[in-house]
Amino acid sequence: MSIQEWPQHERPRERLIQRGAGTLSDAELLAIFLRTGLPGKSAVDLAREIIQTFGGLQNLNRVHLKDWLKVKGLGEAKYAQLQACLEMARRCLSGELNDPQQLVNSPERFEQFARAHIGLSGVEQFLVIALDSQLKVIQHRVLFSGTVNKTAVFPREVLKFALDCQASRVMVAHNHPSDCCTPSAADDKLTRDLFAALRLVDIELTDHLIVGKSCLFSYREALRNPF
């Protein structure tokens, strides 16, 4: 049955307007993006098929065009629209970081910033945020990018970035595309090395965050060495 044949109060678009986007399921949100389905298959049915095919709404940012086109009813135009929507979401989430007066003064705030910049990436990326003594953002940058399960991080480059920004404090974060946020031995060593290198020039490493699609680990919150 076409969505247009549904009772008006059950249609995803009308429910979104009346009750808010948070009341819709993943499939209903995606159906609004798709707009139309196929003969004998509503937009919601097609959305459910897409979500099942790619293992969840959160994986759509990693879908390649060749895999997208394998689903009947999807074409290059919809793929371009999807990529545009994802990029707009990333820019909306990260936009506040471009305001030098923004504060990163809580674990929740730091998590938000980290997810905005690297949380959707399909490869490991290492984000560095330079802050002043009041935890206002001076500058932020993804300094390193690697593969799906590792990236090479050089403490000297982090130190150089912090000194160039005249930072008093630094926060760092990297993502685990595997969605397992348990720190590795390499993560622990890197954190200790960064902490020691920054301390030599009187810059505080405030926290090191590991983010996944549905997980989070904070070295400071866990009181893990060297915090």
C-alpha cells in the first residue's frame, strides 16, 4: 500500500511535523528522504530493505555507490542526495567549533565535538583541539588519518600544533570504526607519550576520547593512566 493511502495521522511526514522527528523510526526517517517507493513497495518498505541490507541507518555514511546501486529503486541521484545530507549533518554538528568563543568544558561537550568531526568516518582519524586556559576553542584539526583499524600518530606533530596555537590545554580524540571503544596497548602508550610531551612545555592534556558508533571511552573519566 502506498503511503498516500495510509491514514493521515500515520504518515511519516505528517507525524514528523506534528510530533517531531524524534518520534519516527529509522525506516520512517529514511522513507521521508526517499519520498517514493516502488510498485508494490512503499517508501517505508524500501527504507527497511536498505537498512537491513547495509546493517543499520548508522552505516549509510560508509556505503559506496556500487553497493548503493545494487538495491532496486536506488540510483546515482539519490546517492548524491544522501551524500549531501550527510555532509550537511556533519557541518551542522561541527559548526559550533568554528566559533572561537565556544567552550569544551564537559565530557558531553567534548564527545559532541569529537563525534561531529570523526564519529562518522569509516577509517581511524585523530582529532586535536587546542584550547586556552578557560577551555575556549582556539583551533581544531584532524591531524592524522589511517585505515579501518589503525592510524599512525606522531606526538611531535601534536606538540607542534599545540605550540603554534599557543594553547594552554589540548584535548585529543580518535574513532574506532569497529565500534569497540576498549583502548588498546598502543592507545595507552600514545596517551602516556602525549601527556609527557605536552607537560614538558607546560601544556595540559585534558582528555583522550575514543568514540565509536555506539560506544565511548574517556581516559580522564576512567581515571586511566596517566590521568
